[in-house]
Amino acid sequence: MVKILNPLGGIEARGKLGGTSYNTWRGISYARTITTPLTQYSERQVLIRGYTHTCINAWSELTEAQRQAWNSYANTHLEHDTMGSIKRLSGYNWFVRCGVRLLDMGESLQSLPPIAPIQASIKLLTPTFFFGGELWFIEQTWTHTLLDPGAIYYVDGRLTKPLSAGRTPKLQDAVHNDWSALELDTIYLGPVVNGHYGIFLRLIRLDNGLASNYYSSEINVEIPE
């Protein structure tokens, strides 16, 4: 609705009408087209946003005792963010964080906080790249140590975009690329083109959604002509 000011001494409009916004700045009336910012999310981003909303709704359905259990867990456990800094999360944030990981792996949400910690680790070997028939891919291998043989771990593989020479890959620039199983000791990432890439891997427990810190490596891809 547009409001007309001083109709006898002159017309000044303020407000919105259709796709136009009217206002006054320093005594000068103006009109401008209203634009709606278009944020285009990738399929992956849409998927994670959906998982997050599911977890938020699930939190509201927990009992008070269950929420208190998550809050108690949060008081005694710290988490690393994508910058590598240690931070303290709330019980709600722990529930959502673990829940999103579980849903992403095709598992069900857990109403109570984790009991078993991460009891596995990997040692990254030198990555290589290869021709996969039509496109080029990176092969990252590792050796693993598993202290709780009954647990199942997935490997979350993240890859940066091709970087210019000399630029240090950062975790916040890497996006999820593929999954693998810990025991396979291999993950394939890509497709890739010429450039310098950062590889970031972490282990996630299938039963509770806990994640390890990231393991990282780098590779220069120079595809032969």
C-alpha cells in the first residue's frame, strides 16, 4: 500500500505498490524496482537443509529427560569447527549435528546422546589421479586402526575446487564429494580438472553420528594431453 503525503502542496509517495517501492531520501522522492534475491542451493545443500529441519522438529518431540541428557553430554564434550577451533555446543546443537550426520548416512535419529566415542583412526597415503573412462578422478587411500571391531564407520570425503598453485587448501572451501567405508581403505573423489586440490576426510560412527577430526592431504592434478 502506498501512502500519499502532502496531497495539496505536492505529491510524495511512500510504500510499495506492485513491484515498485516509493520513498524519500534527503528531501528527494524516488521509486525503485523491488528485487527478490535469488539464492540457488545445490542439491546437496537442499538435502542437508531438509535433514536439519527434521532434526529441529525431532528435538521438540523429545522428553524433558532426553533433552537434559543431551545438555549434560554437551557440558562434558567439546567439538571442533571447520576452522579447527575447539568450541562448546549446546545439547540442542549436539542433537542436530549428530542427527544430520545419521540421516545423511541413511540411519535413524537417536533420542539419547552418544555413549561410545570415536575409536578408529586413519593414516592417509599419497593420493593419485586416474582416468575413469570419460573423466579424471582422485584416488585417496589410507591405512586404518580400529579399536572397537563391532563399530561401523563411514568416511566422509570432501574436496576443494581446483586452486591456483601455491594456495593452501582450507577445510571451509571443501564440500562433500563422496562416501566410503573405513575398511575399504580407498575413496574416489571428483571428477577433477587441472589444478591443486585439498582433500579432507573424517570418520563418522554409524550408530551415533559422532565424527572424528579431519585428515587432510593435497594433490596437483596435471592431466596429460
